Amino acid sequence: MRKLFIQFYLLLMASFLLVTLLVGGIYKLTAERSSEKSLTDLMDSVMTLLERELAEVPQENWPQQLASLDLDLSLPVHIEYTQDQPLDDDSFAALGRGEIVILEDRSLCMEQIPDTNYVLVAGPIPYLSFQHEIADFDYLLLGLLGISLGLPVFIWIRPHWRDLLLLERTARRLGRGDLSARINLPEKSSLQRLGRAFDQMADNIQEVIASKKRLTDNVAHELRTPLVRLRYRLEMLDPPLEDDAQQGIERDISHLETLIDEMLTYARLDRPQVTLTYQTFSPAEWLQQRQHDWQSLLDGKQLHVETIPYEWHWQGDIKLLDRMLDNLVGNALRYSQQQIRIALSQEPGWHIIKVEDDGPGIPAEQRATIFDAFVRLDPSRDRATGGFGLGLAIVQGIMQAHKGSAVVEESTFGGACFICRWPEAVQ
């Protein structure tokens, strides 16, 4: 908001200075022409008078003769040698052409006496002295006017500034997941219509998210109920189905239950604000416990673990971190050939987990979308390999809930390397 005030103030000042300089320039040009005309007429009159008075006097006696004359002029006039004048080449040339040279810094004007080495010097001239002094005063005046403009600009912009700051804070609260945040600007505010539209948008967003949550919960409930009945009736069949048929049906039911669980988890994470239960834990002990759960799933594959000291401690939602690591390890088990590596590390302010494999990897052009829901890669990562396309989306959602991120790079084994990182003390 400060930037807005400064921009508006500078624009106003620029416009004011432009008008001032334009008007002042025209006035100065007119005044200078008038003063130059007056000085020229004065010098011509004085020159004519001096020529008559000095016509019969030798040049060497001109200064004395001039001093003895009572010319009754409004300003001092005297004669000096041309070469004694501290002038530049252009001014000397102008004198040689019979022009009047005005020296504003010294408040003098001079003219060459024809066919002589003398110049007639008039001054100091009060007008020129005043004109030189007023130039500095002009700058001071412009500065004072600029400061005086700032006050009404500030008074005018302050209520808008206050309302815009309120709008910004409310938008930030909404962005952090506080869907109850509203701006509620007063009727007298010039931004009241904008505030009303903003609050209406917030109401709509809140309603959409609530409706999405209700839909997800209802769909999950409505799907689970017939699956439970189906599994019960399958077990109560008399005579039972053949083993292959029964196993196939039970496998399909398990897949549907897993899909429902995945969708519920993803729906929970796909919200502006996710409530996390933070715990302080030893990542080395945590990884050791999880490693035991995966031993039966390795099927001859090699699992390498790089851990950190047991005395180090991390913070996070253990249940969600369990789910994240299970999804990454399950993904590695599904696509790896023989090698899987899990590495824990820590950078200043960050917890880091890497899971990599020696599978087909993920092409660079597809890495930006691999964490989107229901995104699947062909041909190596399709539905035949298992999964529903939600595992990596859930991983990303868990990291975002922890104010972190998940990315994929190329593994040292040649496959995919998933890197999850989240900050310390994120509560």
C-alpha cells in the first residue's frame, strides 16, 4: 500500500512540476525578453549620451571624465578596459559584434564602446541580482509545495489505504485456509462494493468446499455399505463359489475399498486448511520401525537405508508421514528392478526424505504433472501395475500440509528419485 501512495504522490508531483515549469518557463522567457529589451534601451541611451560627453576628451582621460559627470542615472555606470574583464571567448566575441553582454552572476551588463578598447559597464543592477537570488528561492518554493501536496494526498488516500490493507489481510487469511474470514467494509467506504463482492466470493468458496466435503463423505459411506454387504453375502454363499472366482471377487472388493480410502485421504488433503497433529520423534527409530513392515514385500529386491543419528529429532504428523513413506516405498517396490534406497538427511531448517529406485524412471517432460491426481504414465506405469493414480497426489498433499514440497528427479540408479522436504517448527 505504501507503494501505491508513493506512485500516486509522484504522479501528482510530476504533473504539478510539469505545469509549474511550463508556466514558469513562459513567464521567465517573457520577463527575460522584457528585461533584456529594457537593458538594451538603457545601454543605448547611456552610450549615446557618453559619446557626446566624451567626444572631445582623450581616451586615457575617459574614466576621470566619466567620474566627473553627473549623468543622473538610476544605476552605477563606469568605463573599464575590455581585456580586464573576466569573460569567456563567446562573450568577448559578442562584445566585438557590438552586442550587450549580461552577467547575471555579477549583476552587470556591458557594451563595447565602438572603435575603442573600453567597455561601458552598468551595475550592479538590482533586477539581475534579484533574479539570480530568486532562482534558488524557486527550488525551495517547489520543495515546500511538494511537501504541502503530500498532506492532502495522504488524507485522501488514507481511508483507501486502510481498506486495501484490510482486504489484503483477509485475502491472506483465506489463502491460509481460514474460510470464515470476511472483510465487511462499512457502507461509507469507497471500496464497499469491492468488499461486498469479495465477501460473496468467500461465501461461495466456503460453500463449494463444504459441499465437496459432504459429497465425498456421503459417496464414501454409500459405497462402503454395499461393499460390506457384498463381502458378507459372498461369505454366506452356499454352495460357495469356485476358488478362482471367489478370490477374484474378493480382490476386486479390496481394490474398491482401497480406492475409497485413497479418495477420502486425498479429499481430506485437497482442502485449503488441513489440521495436523504434530509430534516430535526420532526419524532414525521411525524409519527402523517402518523398515520391518516392508521386509515381507521386498520379494528379493535390495533395500538400502541411509539414516541419521538417533538423537536427532524431527517434527510432523506421524500418521500422514507414515502414509507418505508407504506410498513412496510402494511405488518404488512396484516399478524397481532390484535396487531401492531410502535416505534421511537434514539441512538448516529442513527435514529431507529421498526414495529412489532403478526402475524405468519418469521422463523430464512428465515430472511436472506426476503429482496430479489420477495421472498415469504409459506404458511402464499403467493400471496393470496396480494403484489408482492417487498415491503421489497424496504424497504431495501431505507435504503441502506440512508447508513443504515433493519433487521427482533422476535416480543414481537410473530410475526415479522422489525428494520430500518440509521445514522445522512448522506449527
